[in-house]
Amino acid sequence: MSGKSIDLGLTGYDELFMTGTERAENRLPKIQDIPLLEIDDFPEHPFQVRLDADMDELVQSVKERGIITPITLRQKEDGRYEIVSGHRRRKACELAGLDTVKAEVKELNRDEAIILMVESNLQRTTILPSEKAFAYKMKLEAMRRQAGRPSKENGVPVGPNFLEGKSRELLAASSPDSNTQIQRYVRLTNLLPDLLSKVDEGKIAMRPAVELSYLAEKEQQAILDSIESEDCTPSYAQALKMRRFSQEGNLTDEVILSIMEEEKPNQKEQLKIPKERIAKFFPEGTSREKMEDTIVKALELYRKRERSMER
């Protein structure tokens, strides 16, 4: 028999002489003061650390009360630490002039760290589409790698098709977004950075952005150029049309410009009033155009009346 030790899960020798309270305390997470200079960012961390009003408040809180919730770290092979959760708190400590930060150091492999990093950051109140896109992609890839590793019992890897669907289902079950919405977010990672920025800025909606993500980089760049020259962004219908032309191999710069020049509803700012709110003021069967004309005339008369009363 080899000399390899077997862990039977029995109580250690030292624990035999501990009280119940001491055993409980011994199993609690160990919080340490870690020097900020020994902490590195998480590789390809998808969430931004913004120097905004919220950060100013967090810095002031750290100055007055310190870090209330410790950050989470993992120790790397070189002995340094890597942030899993708490990038904003670490930055606040730096801005507050501290040298150390309270942290819990966990034993995590790369995929476990990715999953925990994404789960903890998805709790933020404000998350950009690009942040969710790359976060979901990272977590899905980590989950697939974990699920694809053969278990000790059967030693057989799981097929990629099974992993694809199962990982998304599991991710959707623990996320604020549906399976379909997660797929859409992950598609956004195929956009050029400048196009993705326009999604973050709210200039391009999610559904047209997803359609544009299927286009080649050269085609996406041509669309960006057209957005700048025409001062407008593609609608969902236009994005679908571009994707269809691209699949047929006919999406030239001229075709893109022609599609972008089409007038569409989102090029004009519109005020929408539910019909049920104004229907009682018009005879049954009155057209929408007639209603609009009557409302505009009524507002003009109202403005004249207000001005006459001010004199």
C-alpha cells in the first residue's frame, strides 16, 4: 500500500481540545489587511471602475468608517493577489490614501474566480450593455470548461452541444436576464468597440445591435462611417436588411449608405399620447392626422390666451 494520506474528514488533533465556540470561529472566513501594492486587477475584468459621484461618496465613507465589506481576493502562483470582488472598494481605498485593504483570501481556481467575479458584479445597480456582454461570455466559457471536465466517476468528457445549451440554462437561472437575452448580450461582443460604445450610450438599441454583430468588421466600419456622415443610427428593420444583404454578399458601402438614408421613425423626436386619453374629445372615427391638427390648433389658442393674460 502506498504512503499517500487519505482525508477521511475527521476532526483534527488540535480541534479535539477546542470548545464549540472556538471551532465555529476557526471555520469563519479569515479577514486580513492586504497591502494595496500587492493586489492586481482581475485579467480582462469587464466591469468599469468609474470616477463618478458614487465613487466620491464611497471614498468619503472609507475615510470616515473604513471598508465595511471586505473585498475578495485569490492568491496567485507568484504570491501576489488578484481581485475577485471589490474593484471599486480597492480604488476607493487608494483615493482615500490608505495603504492596505481588508480582504478575504479564497482558494479558487481560474474558472471558479471568473464565476464569482461575474456573480458579485452583476449585483451593481448600473451596468452597461458592454459590461454584461463580456461578463456573460466569460462566465459561460468558465461554466463550459467546468462542465466539460470528466468527473472522477466516469472519466468521460461531456459533448459541446450539450454544454452550450445547459450552461446558458444554468446561467439564466442565476441571472436577472433570460436565456434569450443572455444570447443577445453575448452576441454584442462581436461588435467593433466604437459600435458597442454607441449601444452603451443608448444610440443603438439592443435588437439592431445584435443584427449588426453578424456583419464582417469591414461592413461594421462602413456602418460606423455612415452613422457619422448621416448623423443617424440604423433601426431594427434596417439592421435586418443589412444582415440579409451581407449574407448574400451584396452589402457594399453604397448599399449601406442607401439603407441609412431611408427615413425612419427614430430619426424624428416624437411625443406619444395614448389614444384612450384623448378619444373622448373627438367624434368616433376621427383620423389620427385630424386629431393631431386639432390638438396643435388648441395649443396655439391656449398659448395666445396665456400671453394675453400676462399683459
